[in-house]
Amino acid sequence: MRCPFCASPDTQVKDSRIAEDGSYIKRRRFCTECGSRFTTFERVQLKDIMVKKSNGLVVPFEREKLLKSIQIACKKRPISDERIEKIVSSIQRQLETTGEGEVSSREIGVLAMEILLSLDIVAYIRFASVYYNFDNKEDFSKFIDTIQKEALEENTDKILEKSYDKCSLNPEFEPIAKEVKDELF
Ligand SMILES: [Zn+2]
């Protein structure tokens, strides 16, 4: 594996660990050239997935892009890196097993939102803000009002309601960066 910092081909594996559920192998690597340390994950890829974007372009599925967008949505939220890895793996596995070689970026977005909604409402709203592509602040607050109302109607538990409050008050709350949106959808 080439060093991501200095591009030297001479890197060594320091430590290998299999995930608890056996879904991936994590390797700590060391570059003998520049001394940098980095981590790689080894996973099964069942088949190649092609993604049809909203502009009609068909591009190969890139796990890294999905990972990055979910990392941004989960920024400063109580969701571990390992959990995020699992979310992405779960989405990837579902895409690989749908039987079709091509999926739309919208379908991937829906899968991601379903998982995030069950985990953390702030992460969900951030991700949804990209997915629904709000043109203005008004549309965005309408969206938040709607899900707040839904949560109340369904009598969702207190923790969830608290998270809703937090997301409207928390100054850290912000939609996902535009560059991720362009890459993803
Ligand atoms: Zn290096």
C-alpha cells in the first residue's frame, strides 16, 4: 500500500485487527520513508456498483464519498468512527445485494437517511438537508417543523424530542457542506 502522505510504495503493516463482527480487517500501517502512520480497512466487495446521479451521469460507487458525507453529518455527534464504518458497510452491502448493477444516488441517500434517523436526529437533518436540496432557509425550517411535529404526533420517546430541541438551538448545527452535496447527488 502506497503512503498517502509521501506516495512512497514502502509501507509496513504494524498491526492487524479483525472487526468484532468479522466484517473487515483493520491494519495500522507505517511509512518507512516519511514515518507517517495510517489505517486501512480491508473488506469484501461482492460486486461493482454503478451510481446514477441526479444530472444523469453514471459513475462507479465510491465508498469514500459516502463515508465522508456521513462523517460530516455525524460531526461532533455521539457516533463513533467504528459505527460510521458499519453504517457505510451496511449501505454498501444492501446496494451489492439488490441484484441490479445500477442504483440512483437518491436511493443511496434514502438508505443513509433511514439509518441516521434511527441513530441521531441532528445527523439525520444534516444529511437530509443535502438530500432534499433546500433552496432557502425558509424551506429548511419548514422541513424541521414537519419532522418536529411528526415526532410529537408519534409520541417518540423523550430523548428524541430533546435531540430535536437541541438541533434547533445548537449553534453547531449546520447543513452538510456543498462540495459533498455535489459529489454525492
Ligand atoms: Zn510516507
